[in-house]
Amino acid sequence: MSDPELEKFAERYADAWCSQNPESVASFFAENGSISINNGPPAVGRAAIARAAQAFMTTFPDVIVTFDKLEPRGDATAFHWTLIGSNTGPGGTGNKVRISGYELWKIDDNGLIAKSQGNFDAVEYGRQLREGVN
């Protein structure tokens, strides 16, 4: 995928996270693609990826994910993002969260995400869930 194509892909991917449609997020992944968050167990396959996306969409019904930048890293690309939302889902604190991170993507020959390793500051995320954004 050329750089302009990858930029458009990243923009559409961020939009999918804002859609409240977890299958839309999963459609960016290869059929047997995977995503893991902060070195947790990977969600493998589109159905599992959709469940992982649904968890964030349920926690943050007003979620906005912005595409911040792409960064080449060897044979992968870092997709930098910012998540903004209110923790008003079931059992939520009602606090606002603003956290940035990245997904390290490996793109397959079909232009889909074969593997994504998501990373963000879990300690700061937890603090914001409890206390909100300062």
C-alpha cells in the first residue's frame, strides 16, 4: 500500500472506531487477523476483533478516535491515535477519558491488517476512568 493509500486507510479505520459498529472495525483486518492490547491475549479473527471493539464502544458510547499520524517501523507501521470519550457505559464512572496510544500494524498482501499490537498507558487510563481528565 502506498503512503497516500495507507493514510486514507488509517482515516477510515479511525472513523470505524467512532461508528458504534464493531464489525466495521473488524472489516479492516484480514479474515484471520489479530489485535492485542498492551500485550494481552490476541483477539484472532474478525468475530473476536469485533467483540474487542464492542467492549470499547460499550464502555464509551460517545467514543471518538482520532488518527494522529503514521510512523514507519521496519516492516510494520505505527498507527497513532487518541481516544476521547465518557465512561458512561454499564457500570461506568461517568468520567471523561482522553488517552493516546498506537497500534503497530503488519499489513498483508491484500492491504488489510494481519496483526495489530495496541499500546497505551494503562496506568493513566485507569486513573482517568477513576478521576477523569485533568
